[in-house]
Amino acid sequence: MKKLTISSVIVVSILLTACAEVTGWSPTVDPYNDRNAYRIPQDTTECKQ
């Protein structure tokens, strides 16, 4: 019975997290040694459109 309860909790947790919405996410950009680093804000704006 204890295994069934643990399994149920795990399954419910997975189902709930699968439906979670990610907000406020933004990609990490590493401009080190990038000749076009000055374009990052423009590229980000274009990508969001």
C-alpha cells in the first residue's frame, strides 16, 4: 500500500509540473569574443516579434 501511495504522489507531481507555465524566461547570451555583440539587443527584439 505504501508503494502505491508513493507512486501516486510521483505521478501526480509529474502531471502537475508538466502543465506548469514558464514565465519570465530569457535566454542566456555570452557576448565574450563575439564580433557582433552589439547586435544582441536588436536580435532579441526581432526574436520576440
